[in-house]
Amino acid sequence: MKSNRQFLIVSFFFFSLLSNANVVVSNIFTDHMVIQRNAEVEIWGWANLGEEVTVTTSWNNQEYKVITPLSTKWELSINTPKAGGPYSIHIKGKTNDIFLNDILIGEVWLCSGQSNMEWSANLGIDNAEEEIKNATHPNIRFFSVDKRTSASEQDNLSGSWVVCSPESMQDFTAIGYFFSRRLQEEINIPIGIIDTSWGATSAEVWTPKSVFDESEYLSEQAKKIEKNIWAPIEPSILFNAMIYPLKQFKIAGHCGIKESQTRLTPKAMKNFFQTW
């Protein structure tokens, strides 16, 4: 009887905590972000079971509503207009509000890879001082995914959007910066760049587990990657933590650099981007 009472007390305490929890949104959604133009994009987060979440977008003043399901993860599809901004998004739950400001509508591109992609102006590029000084581009926005590993697929990641400036550009991927600058000059719309890179990594750590489950050969080859002091080597460990959480985020495309440290076939490499 005593154990039953203890169970009821613990259960009551647990559900009391849940009922007082605030609605939250995935960390990919922050001030200064860029979202894909002329598209149906998803926005998601977490709230109490059965809680109604309302998302209002300023470009059309439209409300989108959803009831949080058993998983406690809410998801909504919203329509975006042609490129422009700045706009705002208001997310309202039962006990709190989230306001996302200075949002641009344009094109979003994903950059990933190892040291060639991770390399920044501060690490040494031609004419670095001049390039940094002239890197004021308010219609270009950066999102740097923090380095994380995981043995299983994760729902969220760590990072935030920042406006392109001499301060933010100098530690961002130089390739991502020059790509976004060229693209912005050519099509004259806002550009968002997501950098999810880690120097010295092999393709295997960026590849979904399903690829290795389907191929004994690739699974055996992945075991032959030599250990190094700069990066993890376990298959899928960066895909789980630094790619999978972005699977619902609408992008225009991806850019990467051919790397030498891989035993994967070109067909297997395509699985990296089948997430989108």
C-alpha cells in the first residue's frame, strides 16, 4: 500500500511539472533566421499533451493552430510568400508566448563537410583582412550547428541565427560565406546558410545508419576508419546529432566539398541528403 501511495505522489508531481511546462520551439527557429520562399514549410516544437499551440505569421497575418499529440511534439505547415522581409512569427501556448523577429524569406542552403568546409577567414584566407572588413551583408544570415555527437537520432540541436557582419563572418565557414555572397549578388534575395561541419571527419559519420544496415560491405568498411584526435569516427554519430534534427527544415539545396576520407560509394553518399 505504501509503494502505491509513493507511486501516486511521484506521478502527480511528474504530471504537475508537465502541466506547468512552457511551449518551446526547435532551436533552428530564432531571431534573424531565413526561411524558404514560395514554399510550404514546417515549424515544430514541444508542449504539454493536449495543449493548443497557435502560430501567427506577419506576412499574411494568418493563424495556424494545432493540438499537441501524445508525443508532446507539435508540428505545423505554414505557407511562405516570395522573398522579402523582415517579418515576425508569434507562437502562443497556454502559459507563454514566443516572438521570433527580423525573419527574412529567401533561400536556405546547407553546407557540410570536414576541414575544407569548416575553414574560416580567421584561420587564413587570401586577402582576409579586406574580406572581413567588407563583410556587412544584412540580407545574408548564418546558422552554425554546434558540434555534437549522438548514438541515436536527435530531435533538436544547438545553435542560433546571426546576421552576416565582419564579426560573424570571420569565424563562419569561408566557403559558405563566399557562396552566399555570390548567390545573393546574382539573385538579389535574402540567403540563409546553415553550416554543419567538423574538421577531419569521414563521410561515414555523416551517413544514416540505414545505409550501413542495408550493406554489409559498407558496414565492414566503416570499421576500418582509423582513430584520430580531431574527430569522432563512429558511423552515423554526426548525422544523428547534426543533420537529423534539421530533417524537417525546408532548404533550397546543399553545397559541399569532395573529401578524401571516405569508403562510401557515390550511391551511398546520396543517402546523406535524402533526408530532404
